[in-house]
Amino acid sequence: MTRLLFVALVLVAGPTARAQADLFGVVADAETAGPIVGATVALVDTAGTVRGQAAGTEGQFVFRGLAPGRYLVRVSAVGYAASSDTLALAEGERRDLAVALAPVTAALGGVDVEAAPAETVREAGLARLRPADLAALPTADPGGDLAAGLLAQPGVSTVGDRGGQLSVRGGTPTQNLVLIDGIPLFQPFHLLGGYSALPAGVVRSADVYTGGWPARFGGRIASVVDVTGRTGHKRRVGGAATASPVLVGAELELPIVPGDVSLLASVRQSVVERSGEALGIDLPYRFSDAFGKVHARLDATSTLQGTALVSADDGDLGVNGNRITTRTEAAGGRFFSISSAFAAAIDVSAYASRFTTTFEPVGAPRREAEAQTFGGRFGYVYYVGPHTIRTGIQASSYLFRYAFRPGAATRQNTSEGSVFVDADLALGGGVRVEPGLRVQTFPAQARTASVEPRVLVSWAVGRHVLRAAAGVYRQEIVGLQDQRDVGDVFTAWTTTQPGLPVPTAVHGLAGWEGPVGPVRLGVEGYAKALSGQTILLDGRLLSTNGDAYGVEVTAGLRRPGLRVDARYGAQALTYRDATRTYRPPFHRPHRLAVDGRVERGPFALAVAVQLTSGRPYTQVAGAFLDLTDELGRGVPAEAAQGAPTVLLAPQAYGARTPPYARLDVSAEWAVRIPGARAVVQAAVLNATDRANVFYYDALRADRVDQLPLLPTLGLRVEVE
């Protein structure tokens, strides 16, 4: 199949003279050697003809079929000084070129502000988050977090600001694939809303696919969050320290082999439980995370890196005193090289990931679960004229163990193999077509191979882009959660059970993005047909079908010292099983998020507003103490003690909570001190102290609200 695509693309590209030359290169940060994704590379010949290209995910660029002669190479990227150089290419020459761009900042008084215009995205269903996007949002500490950027997206919803459960465009929280440097994470979010295992300081970029992603991603059906970690400085020692009432943390970056090998490390520990006690607020959460990355530049166009992450949580969601713990451990390595010797790029990686959790509900048995995976990928990228073919294979092994009561553990082992082909065809006139195919197989499950065709199309006219995508997605590995109880976030990972269909989603989406005056607007509509969704409801496994439809509108304004973003999403979501039709608990028909940041000299003010429809929930019919066992053993009724039991109404999700509204505000003052930069931040989360309901405790006749007004005062010191 790959060979046929290759031959077809050669024919599309046209005849190639033997005397033509090829140029292969990488654009990297001059200080960290990290790739600069999206850098503009322009090649100008002596006649003034310009060929342009955007650097890829590893900063790579390729120009093939060049006439011999002299060329001007111009490279530019936001936040970096532009580079210009000349080179002469001989007949039949293949040249490797490394371009290093020096980072620059535009000084506004005592604050360094990186210019960050809104980026044009050609792929439907994709939002690109960069450090400037995360820094613009008000958070409880000045360090920032990836989760804040994810929660601002219009297609992302959650049942509350606790529990770490995100739903994307109608999918369940366990249908999201989150990768850090290619390593899959089973649970990337902390129990306290707004925090993930990845602080903003370690994130170089995050590509958030809410639908229609290409064939190189597989195994999930709701979304893909592809995070690339930042690389440490290769020429000097740097770091940062953060302290706030929510957490304390530190970052360190240093050269191991100056100019070639670097280390970036981060560690955070929450203190919110103790701070809450001092403020008279019940915040029973304890979490921590640690991140490390070693990055080595092997030669001008080859890199090797290793990444490791540990994350832990221990807390009570404020519901009946139920205690839950989670722990995530992950590590992996990656080799990337683009070279004229291969006339292609090679991408090889290996990974291991482990997730453990316990849940101790009051009056009920302790539950435990564990999920492990290890595997690897081999990818090869061919460049044929203006076209690209990406192929790859992936193999993974899984181990699952779970017990819903002591002494009744279930163990499962399975393996997965997949192969994919993606073609990126530049057809001229601004039209690009990206057909792809992914084939997945689970030999241990004795199922037929899963064939998943996909296609992305875009048409760029000036600064306007029309885009569409469609595809088939399947998920053999599923995470089971009790959908009727938001206070129960216990997750048991397993394979699709025998006799049940494999969860499948068919995506279709189309949209437009472009400037309207000073504002960049975007509109995207989507439809998802869901089948075979494995749902745990009242201890029973159900196979559920569904439909999700929606439209999302985004608007962004960028000016020196000012950025404003508005995002609106409307959604219709319906699930159906054998006996009922209902709206699942993460269905929110309308969602509006508006955030802005103003910077003047050393001062900055950030504001974020969220307005969201209420979520469906199942009403409580009553509660009682179950004395059956005690009375059966002859214990007098007046002395018997039984497990508290809640009776739920027979109609699942028959009611809806009131709308959710929240206002967050932060103010910063930045000042330079010898060898460092300090930022003092004062923030208020839920500034209006709105009582957004989270849960109603039927046993105690007590309403549990989401986070109350939470004032914080934080400090971040960055060593320069």
C-alpha cells in the first residue's frame, strides 16, 4: 500500500531531472536546540522565485527538485530574530541544513512579552496551544498549567471543578488520548480542577484534536491531546520557583554537555488543603507531580530525548467522605532524524505507562484498579516533490487488574498492533488533501482487524481557510466509571468485554477561519455517530449508542499588550441503550468562555468568564440504612448498624442542575532583580462567590457546591 502511494505521488509530482538538488533541514532554538514548530522557511532563487514552507512538528523542512544554483534562505518565527543566509547547490547535491534562531522579546517596562498573533490552523478539529496561550489565562498560581488551556476550549466540558474528568464533544472522559512526547497517560489530570500533571513551564506546545484527527493517532474516539515537552537550555543554567496557597514548585534547566545535551526538571507539591483550613474553606486535596526531560542534539538534523513523569493524588471530592487515590508513572524515549542520506525522516520511540487507583466509599467495599502499557512506534516520512507520505507501525502490550471488592480481583492481558499511512498532497491553488488509513488488531481478543479510513481537506485563500475532515475511530481499550455518581471517579481500565461491540465513532466536521477586521474568527460544525459505547451504570455494563451534533465559534484579537479570546459552543448529545434514551452527565447544551489579558509596563491584568448550561443528573428517591445482614445475625433492631444506601430515581439523568457561572481575575506585577525576574500575582477564583452546585449528599441532606471564592497571593522567581 505504501509503495503504491509512493509511485502515485511521484507521478503527481511530475518528472524529476537527475541534475536537480534537494535541501533537508531543521529549524531549532539557538539556546535549547528545541525544534521551532511552524517556523516560516522561504527559499528564493536568483530569478526572485520564492518557495515557502512551514516547519513541521520537529522543526523539519524539505525542498526537493531544486535547480542547481545560488539561493537565499530566509527563516522567521514569532518570538525569534529572523535569519537570512545564502547557499549554492550543485547538480544532484543533497544538502543538510541546520538553522538556529535566537529568541527575542519585546520589552514592556519590566515585563517581557512574547508577541503571539493568532495562528492559522489548516486542520479541522485542531486547536494549537502555545506557552503564550497558557500564560494569558488567570490561574490560582503564577506558574500556570496545561489544564487551564484545555478547559477554555469550546468543545471541552466537565461535570465540575473537581475530579479531573474532561469530556470532549460528547465523548466520555476515558475516551481521550493524552500524550506527552509520545507517551500515553491514563490519567493526566489532578483531582482539583484546573490542574494537570503538566505545569505550563514544561509545555512547548499542545495540539488538541477534538475530532477528525489523522491516521497516525489511534486507540481513542473522543479526542487527542498531543503535548510536546519543552527542552532545557544547552548553554546556561536556569530555573524557576513558585509559591502560592495552592502549591509550591520548582523548575531547573541546565546543560549536561554544553551546546549538545540538556536537562529540564520540574516538581510541584500542593498545599491547598492546609491553606483551605486557614481560610475556613474545605479543600481536601493533596497532589504532586514531577517531570524530567533529557534532550540531546546528535548532529545538525538528529535528536534523541528521554522523558519521565510521576503524578499522584489523594483526596475527598467532598462527597460522603469518600476517599480516592491515583498515581501515574510514565517514561519513554524518542529518536528523530531528517537527513539527505535517507531522503526522508525517521521517528522511533518507546514508552511505558502505569496507572493505579483506589476508592474507599463510606459503607462500601474498597476498590482497586491498575493499568499498564508498554510499546513502541517506528515512523518513516517520505518527501516527494511538494507532497509527503507518513507511514508507521506501533505495537503495545497491556495489563489490567481491578477489584470492586477485596479478594475479587480480575486480571487481563492483551496486545495491540497497528499500521498507518498518511499522505499530505499539495494540489496547488491553496488546496491540500490528507487521506489516511489506520489498521488496528488485537490478537488476544480474537476480533477482526479494525480498518479506519480518514481524510482531511483544506483550501487556503489568502488568510482565509476552509477545512473539513471525516473518519472512523475505534477504541478497544475502555475505562469504566459509574456514570450516575459524579462523586465516584474510580476508573477501571479493561478490554471491550466479549459479546459487546467495540466502541466506534464516525466523525464529520467542516469549518472556516479568517480575519474580519481586527478580529480573527472561526466557525466549525461537527457531527459524531457513536456506537458500542461501554457504559457502567448501577454496576451493569451497557452497550450504548448515541449522536453528538454541535457548532463552535471562536474569536481572537491580538494587539501589543492586549489579547482577547471568546469561544462559544452549542451541542446536542443523546445516548441510547436497550431500554432508554437520555442525556449523559457531561452534556452541556451551551458553553461560553471569554478571557483577556492586558499588559502595561510591569503590570498585567487577566480576566476569564465561564457561562455553562447545567448538567443532567439522576434525582434521589430516598436513603436508608441497610440492616439486613445485622438483623439476619440476630442483632436487635435498635442496636443494628447498616451500610448507608441511596435510592436513585428510575429515570437516569431526568433532571438538570442550574447553570454554571464563574469569574476568575488575576493581577501581576513583574520586577527584575539581579540575575532573575520576579512575578507577584494576586488572584481570585470564582470572584463573585457563586454557589455552583456539584452534588447533593442524600445521606446527610447536604448540598455540596463547587469551589467557593478562593483568593490567592503567589510569587514566581525565574532565574535568567
